[in-house]
Amino acid sequence: MGARLFREGREAADASRFSKKKIMKTKNTKSIEGLPDNTANRVTAKPTAAVEKQDNRLPIDSEARKANRTLPTDKVLALLHTVNPDLFNLAEVVGKWIWVQFKECPCGTHRQQLAQLGFHWNRERQAWQHPCGAFRLHGAGDPHEKYSSYYPGDQKAA
């Protein structure tokens, strides 16, 4: 009983210690006009040279993208071939998924075409990936070790 009270008392003390409001100290502050100059009424001054980042992405039809993400592998490959044969030649099929990797950053139209077809960027693998209706959570390890892979552009040419 005594240990329990000690533990509950200690938890209460820890909770009150962490619940104190922390105030961030800044150097660039200015008071709002018409209000008294105290900490609660200060607003941090924004640098005048700050430029907001513009969204340069090309428009995408989100409904068509959702529909394309559920297509099977062969239909996605056919769409990719009709939309852009160069992207088709870069495509690699890993299991049921399709990956497209670039040596350098692709142009905006290529990114827009891939996104429209249902591809998404995987930062870890540095590839555009399409699930082809086989949605899976992130697995441990390289999928090349578990699934077979091939380049459909090489097979079409042969």
C-alpha cells in the first residue's frame, strides 16, 4: 500500500513537472499595435525576403488516378506503353508491382504522366512504383530477393 501511494505521488509530481508551459524565446518580435507590450501579445516578425514556394506540379485527375491504381500489371504496362514508350522501356516488373527508376530527376511531364497512371514516389527505393492492385505494407528487405523481376521493354524488343 505504501509503495503504491509513493508511486502515485511520484507520477503526479512528474506529470505536473512536464505540464508546465514552455515558452520559446525569439529575438525577432514586435508587438501588435493597440495592445500592451507583453509576451502574450507578441508576434514573431517574418523576414521580408521570404518567398513562398510555388507548386509547379502539373494537374492530375485524381479520380482517374484512383482507378488506375487498381488496374492489373498487364493493363498498366499497356497504358504506360501508349502514354510514353520511353517510360515503358524504363519499367521493371517486380512481383506484381511496376517500378520506374531514373538516373537523374525526370522532367515535370514525365512525373505528371506517372502520377496520372497511378504511380507514387518511393523515397527509400528512389523509384516510381505502381501497386497494380496488390497493395502491401512496407516489407523488410529488398523485394527482388522474394519476387521475380523482368523488364517488359526488353521482352517486347526481342
